[in-house]
Amino acid sequence: MVTLLPDILQVLRTIGSRVDEKMLELLAEGAAKDFHEVVFHQVQAGGKRIRPALSILFCEATGGSLEDALSSAAAIELTHNYSLILDDIIDDANVRRNLPTTWKKFGLSFAILASTHYREAIEEGVLQSPNPLPIARIIADTIRELVEGERLDVLFEQLPGDQDYADKHRYHDVNLEDYESMIGYKTAALIRAACEVGVICAGGSKELQSAARNFGWKAGIAFQLADDILDLFAEEAKLGKKLGKDIYEHKLGNAIILHAIPLLSDTDRSFVLNVLRSPEPTESEVMKIIKLLKQTEASSIVQKQAKQLVDAAKKALKAFPNQKSTQLLTSLVDFIYQRSF
Amino acid sequence: MVTLLPDILQVLRTIGSRVDEKMLELLAEGAAKDFHEVVFHQVQAGGKRIRPALSILFCEATGGSLEDALSSAAAIELTHNYSLILDDIIDDANVRRNLPTTWKKFGLSFAILASTHYREAIEEGVLQSPNPLPIARIIADTIRELVEGERLDVLFEQLPGDQDYADKHRYHDVNLEDYESMIGYKTAALIRAACEVGVICAGGSKELQSAARNFGWKAGIAFQLADDILDLFAEEAKLGKKLGKDIYEHKLGNAIILHAIPLLSDTDRSFVLNVLRSPEPTESEVMKIIKLLKQTEASSIVQKQAKQLVDAAKKALKAFPNQKSTQLLTSLVDFIYQRSF
């Protein structure tokens, strides 16, 4: 029997518009009128809303409704956007989704104040959820994991700086285990939280919570692998930011780069590492690295790994009663994986 | 009958050491070992611990114990320290309590990550409290008020910058009403929260919560007035930071300056405003302003206002059953007021 795949992009759009409305409501709470444009900027820049869709679909898969999960789903997507505002300050990034970043548009002080306000909009969403206490616990744990992921990401950067702390703790070598630890914290933890929170909003059992965590973790790692591929090999216009951003930002913490390095000739490897350690890589240097990386097997190794994770994630869906929603979750995880091609 | 005033400094020390221990425990939770020195720096720089003492004394005044209030008291003091890390970034401040500020010592990226981690240590304290949900609500509201207070404080600065948003919304004139709104958000809101949270930890009635809020608000405004006096007229060594910091930071939002301006001659007023608007005020300019301000009545006007608030705050204490603790609260509010002499 052939099943037509539901149009997951349409589902993302429908869920996205409800989540966007809720996020703006949560952000407006306790914000002066003059501050709205500052706090709205990041979420109004758009986004695929994959994380809140996971919360809502897991809530529905457990037997709950969109309404049950809406506040938590918005809190999850606000958490993602909170981390983006901060990442852009830390990475000195000027553009995201083809728009100036919050700090670039409003200055450092107001971006910091906006991010601080985001955290309380997240709390607002948590407090409006059906089971606020376990959700508050998950959000608190997850944000600390995001912090640790970002800390490692900074310490994996290869540009020596003028800060004693960073220089003392910098990773001069990053192995795949370090990398997996970093992306687990930085990306998979929040995706796992998105899934688990959905089950909790529907009052699901510990067993279903654990299945959702399992799905989220694997899908989250696959998501980051896809992101690493996109960062280097996407079409720039579609990406909404500079191609090779990880190279410009001196980041050794990209799966493609880590897999490619041992496969390169000594000369090419030295070239790549030297560019990563130079203060301002030029566009032609970055393009040359991308070309070198493309010639290796790295991309197919990483894609294969992502595919295995996606297949394993799907198995965790069997535990859920509502098979219509699990089918949508299957499409969503396929979408996460396929967007890297 | 003469009652010996209890030694409030001794009480602050005793409470402070318990709160310090609890804060470090909350900060260590979910922080990598290498990150401890970064997150501990701000709280280990010390502080009078007035806010957690208010929480604990209000808990005791309501009939609860130190243990009942400890997690919340630590969360309140962490909230204060969270705001200090962020203020120091926003104000570009290098020194606090005679030590380098967190961003100065560890760099901007790690200071931002540390502050983000602080917010989750606060959440941890809230979740360990006897009545977590109402306390989570108060903390979320209060942090948004802190953000708004800081936003106004920045917009009251008189140095034109290169940011469209700040330039568009800057206050070219700050009146006493604007000022009171700013310090209400920036200082009094958290002190009010400290008091209210103490009552909630003891399971106190709505009436007692409201009395504590009333006390906290008035004591909080008095506290900021005392701080404004100290910023300009304290002994620098005792202050632990530069005398006249508000002037160096172009701040019109200081009660002494606002009260003095209409009392100055036209020439002196122009001088003061010009220095506040100059990119880098020199030490001799700042000292001259302090001398001009000292010659006005501003200091005695502000001290009188603080005294009235302190007297009104004390009246709110009558509602509480445990008079031993309310006596300590009386001493504490006197201490807050008197440290400005």
C-alpha cells in the first residue's frame, strides 16, 4: 500500500503561524511599547519553527491537542531564538536570515536587554503550560546545556585571542568525541526538550517521555550534521547567511571539516588549519577550502551517519498511540535530513 | 525601656555565609568544572547580601525558618548578581568591589555565557523553594522590571551614540517622575520581591505578602537614593569603584544631580550638562561637578526623602507576628539609610 506523504511544509506553516502569534504575545508581556521592536526583531526574522512543531506533534501523538502544547512550544522556540541573539553577539555575526542581527541593528546594550527579556517570555510560556514544574525543570537544564555547548564551540575556535581564560582552555585539537559532546549540548538537547515537553503537555507516561527524548536526541544530532553540511555546501541565497560561516568564524567544530582533515594531503591540511587560525580569512581562501572539502568523502560519511540516526529516531515513534501524528513526525525528521542535499 | 539594637552587621554576616554557600551550590549545578571560575567570580567578589537577608528575615517574621527561605533568598541574590554582570557589560565598567568585572576578566563571550547560566541557577533556587510557582512568577516579573529599569537608565545617558534606536528614544530631559519610574524598576522591584518571597516561603497570607511588598518598595527607593548619594559623595576606598561613576557614564539618572540642576547658576548648570555629554569626562571635571553638587541643598533634600520612606516602610512591619525579626528588619532598613552618611 502506498501512503501519500503529508505535506510537512504545510504543517510547519500552520503550526508556525499559531506559534508566532503566541511568541509575540509572550514577548509583549511586561515589555514597554518602545521596546517591542527590539524584542520582536529576532522572531519576526522568521525560521522554520521545527522545534515547536515537534512539541505540538508529540503532544498530539500522545493524545493531546495543539492548544495543550502551544505555550510550551512557543517557550521552546523562544529558547532557540534567545540562543540565536546571544550566539550572534558571541560570534560577532552581522546577518541572519538575510536581516541584520539584533545586536547589529540595536546595539550591544539593547540586544543584551532583549535577550534577558526573552528568558522571561520563556518563563511566561512555561507558567502558562499544563504541567509547569517539570517543564520549568527541563527548560532550565536545557539552557545550561546550550550554554555549555556554546562555551565548547567558542573554545573550539582556532583564532588565538587576548583573553587568558579562552587561551588557557582552547582546544588545539578537536576530535569527533569532543565534537559530538558539543553538538549534543548545543543542538540536540533543545530538540530533545522540544519532543519531551510535548509529551508532558499531554500528560504522557514516563515511557512515552523517554521515547520522545530518544527520538529528539537522534533527530537533533542529525539536524546538526545537516546544518554543518549546509554551512559549507548550500546555495548562499537559500542559506540566508554567508556560505562557510564556520570557516570565517575559525570553527573546527564542523563535522565535514573534522572528517575531511585526516583525508587531506599534508599541504592541503596545513592550508585549511592556517586559514582557520588567520584573523580574517578571505573569501577566496574560504572558497578554496570548500572546494577541497568537497573533493573528500567527508560529505557522504556525514550524510550516511545522519541517515542512520534518522532511521533509528523513527523507531522510537512506534510507542505512540496517535499514528497520524507519528506519520507527520516521520515526515518532519525526513525533512530535517533531506534539507542537507 | 531601652532595647539594645541587634548588631545588624553580624546578622548580615551570618545569613550571608549561608546564602553564599547556597549560591555556589546552585551555580555549580550543570556547570562544567572549567566554567566554575567564570560563574563564581561575580558572587565571590562579595556584597552586603541585604536582599537575601530581607527574604530570610521576612520568612522568619511570618513564622518560617531560615531553611524555608534559603533557596529563594539565594535565587534573589543571584538575580541581583545576574543584573550586575549584565550592567557591567552595558556600562563598559572595568571594576566592581575592587576587582575586575566578569566581562573584563573573562571577555564578553564568557561573561554573556556566565550570565545566561546565572538565570538557570536562579531557576534552580526557585524550583527548590517551598512554593515554587508563585515565586517563579515573581522572579519573572521582577527580571522584566530590571530590564526596563536598565533600558531607561541607558536612555537617560547623555552621550549621543551611533545607534539609531538609542538616539531615537534617548531622554534629553529627565524629570523626577522619569527618574522614580527608572529606579522603581531598576532597584526597588527586586528589593520588593526579596521581601515578598520571604513571606511566601513561610506560607504567609495575602495580607502579609502585601505588607512585605509595601515595605520592600519604600525601602528599595530609599536604598537607591542612598546609592546615588554614595556614588558622588562616598570615600572612594570604601566604595570599591570609582567615585562619580554616574558622571563618567553620562548618567542624568541620579537623584542628587536631578535635584541640584535647577539650583545651580546657568554657567554651572551648562558645565555639568556639557561634561555629562562629553565622550570622556576627565577626573578634574568630575571632581569639580561633585564639588558643585555638594554646595547645593540636593544632598539634604534626598536624605530627607530617604528618611521619610524608611519611616513609612517601618510602619508596614507592624502586621508581622514575630517581633524579634521585625526588629532586625527595622535595623536593616536603618542600615540601608544610614550608609549614605
